[in-house]
Amino acid sequence: MSTRVALDAWLAATVDAATEFASTTLDSTLDSDAAIGNLPMDLTECFVALVGEEGSLQIGLAADAAGCQTLAKALFASEDDLPDEDVSDALGEIANIIAGGVKKRMATTQQPLALGLPIVMEGHLRLTERQQIAQTDVMLGQVPTRLLIVCNKDQPASKHVTA
Amino acid sequence: MKKLLIVDDSKAMRMIVRRALRQANLGEHQVDEATNGEEALQKLRGGPFDLVLADWNMPQMNGIDLPKAVRSEGMSVNFGFVTSEGTDDIRDLAMQSGAQFLIVKPFTPEALHDALKPLGLA
């Protein structure tokens, strides 16, 4: 089976974990079938690494600035706009929770994985030839959000589905 | 009044735990916060707490070292982890460290209530 299918399994686990996060923490929903227009190229992205002995992959989410502000305000239960540091903190926590959910869901098929620290960045993600990405756009509450998996093409983490 | 200490380096997560505590029908309680294990240890030295709710991965002193440090100083306090680390291995480590429970993020107020009930805190 192709690496593409394997990555899609990780992405499915990510969508599942994000759905659980939306319902339990935001008291909201995740709609993976919503009609979402093109997200802008430059987004604010947050990644958390899942690191194993044989490699690592990045679990990420991305949204535009207004969307990040909305997610952060929902997490902080705040009606006022939040400073950048609080938005970054909130995005990091969301990514951390989702990555933890992915780790739990993929635990039976993987070597032990450790969670890395959240990294928040702005701009357009650029991959090298050795890297691959799987992504899907969803509505996280009212926020158009991109969920992403990034890993090297040749690492075992991208090949665990071998049926 | 029950006195609780939330230990997490994320302000957002401390806010989430505070909100869940409010929604978990715990009755009257007072909540204090620390951003890492060292700061938590200092607050615990300053007076008795009924419960520590700590993250697992934190700078300076991480969650797993905190209950050991508390015990080594002869202090006694109920201890629970609120963490994204939900595997069986992590759960075993948490219990071995002296924690009474581990709640995996994301969690509901009901899960928090259910964890605190056996400790007489809900």
C-alpha cells in the first residue's frame, strides 16, 4: 500500500482527535465536509512533533489571523481580542491536545512516540523534496482550519499501513 | 473551602482547567496557579493544598518529578495529572509517581468530577 494511504491514516486520526477537541473543549463541532473556500496562502500555523526512535512527523493546524483569534478567544472564554502571545499559547495548546489524541489513536500501530513542543509560525509552509504533506480543510467551530501532517518520505512513520 | 493548585506552563490550559473546575460542581473552592513544578513546590511549601492538578510536560521541573519532590519534602497532597499524554505507559508512570489519577486532554467537567469524587473533593 502506498505511503499516501499511510499518511491519510495519520490525517484521519488527526481529524478524529480534532473533532473530540472541538466537542469537549470548545463545546462546538468539527465539520470535515463543509464547503470552505480557498484558505489564503499565508496562514498562522502551529505544529507539534510526534517523535519516535525511527523518525518523527509533525501534526499541525493552520488558520488565518482572524480565525486564530476566534479559536483563542473560545479557548480563553474571552470576548475581547487577545494579545499575540495568548493566541500563540492557545494555538500551541490546541495542537498539543490534537497531537496527544493522534498519539493515543496510533499507539497500537507505532513504536512509542513522544510529544514535542508546540511551534507557532506565520507564512507559507515550504517542503523539501524529501518531505511530504497531507492536509484537509475543516470548519473547527466557525473557523476555516487546515489540519496537516508533515513527515519525511522515507521514514517508517509514513509507512505503517502495509495491508 | 477546598484549595486547589493548577500547574501548567500554558495560560490557555490553566484557563481551561479553571473553567472545568467551575463546571464540575465541586462546591466552594479556591484555585491558585503555578507555571512549572518549581513554582508549584514553593506554593505548596507556603501552605496546605487539597489537590494539585499538574501538566506532564513542563519546563524546569516537569509533572512527573513534582509528586516525587513533594513526597521527598514530607508533604502530603492529593495529586492528579491533566495531560495530553494518554498512553498506558504514561498512566503507569503517573500512578507510580504517586498520582491518584490522570485525566487525558481533551476532557469534560464530568470526567474531572468523576476523578475527584473518590478523593472527597466533589
